[in-house]
Amino acid sequence: MVVLISGSGTNLQAIIDACENNKINGQISAVVSNKAGVYGLERAARSNIPTHVLSHKEFDSRDDYDQSLVSIIDKYQPKVVVLAGFMRILTADFVSHYAGKLINIHPSLLPKYQGLDTHQRAIDAKDQEHGCSVHFVTEELDGGPVILQAKVPVFEDDDIDSLSQRVHYQEHQIYPMVVKWMCEDRLTMEQKSNTFSALLD
Ligand code: GRF
């Protein structure tokens, strides 16, 4: 698989650990970041995984950026492309190129709270539960079919830090599990007219 990141890469680390402990029958061929100097790149280097930095600042358009991204990723012929905190909106061409192979983790119980600031929005809404979702990526931002979710309680005295920590812990449980299923060919994305669904074998 190829993993795309923009930041600290704790989910990347959870997947690296699961591969190194043989919990996932697969390996990370490369990690690509759109930002230089992020800690996730160090995590990859520490595990001898090739890294690439492709800065979006060096491109005039989203299309050009995504085409370069595709050419890096395709060198590795990955079975799975894993978005792990990759903070960029992807073009329709990119998404369709990897249809059924592209997965993301989002810090909310989708379809609730697509987009940013999910923890604050859950606190502001006085939700009693919150969580995270792994989903196939389609053109609709955070709108592809959900594969697996984990719920956490929201406590009255929670702030973003305490709540995001609780959610992150669950992310590190469910993302490696879904990656494992992907590597075992157990997951497929099905499309019937405009409706997508995720099927687990
Ligand atoms: C996670 O909260 C994930 O849900 C979101 O970006 C964050 C990445 O965190 N898509 P990390 O870099 O894996 O620690």
C-alpha cells in the first residue's frame, strides 16, 4: 500500500506497527506527504519506508498536483491507497483512478460532521457520543460509503484535547483492521446508479 499524510502520522504508525507485527498481511511501499518536515515522514524513515514530499505549493492547479501524485503512487502499483490525515481535497480524476482502492479515516460518526472541526462541533452540539469512521473515498468529500466506525462517549467536561485523544485511540484500533481486510481482498466498493456501498466478505 501507499500511505498519504500531512502531519504527525499516528494512524500511519498504527498501520506500520500492525504490518511489523504481522497483523496485516501486507506492507507499506511508500509514504507521501504534501508537507516537508512532518513527523509522519520520520516515522516512515525509521521503519525504512521510502518517503516522498510533494508540496502543493509548487503547483498551479489541483489537477497538476494530483497528476504528479498519481505518477508517484503508481510507481509502487499499490493495492490500497491509504489517506491518513492527508489534508487535501482530491480531484475527481484522482478519486476515480483509485476507485475501490482509496480509503480514508475521518474523526466523526459519518454522515455526521463531514469536513473540519469535528470534535468542537460534537462538543458544541452537546452530543453524547462521537467517534471515527473509515470509508471508501468517492468524489463527495467525506461522503463515501462507511466501512467501519468506532464510538466514544462525550463527557460534560470534555475539551477538544480530551475528546480527540479518545477518538484517536479508537482510530488506531479500526484503521489497521480495515487495512488488513483490504490487503486480504475482503472489501469491495459497489456502485448502483449514484449509491455506493462497502461490502465485507
Ligand atoms: C485523524 O484524526 C484523522 O481522523 C484525520 O486526520 C487525523 C490524522 O491524525 N483524517 P494522525 O496524523 O494520524 O495522527
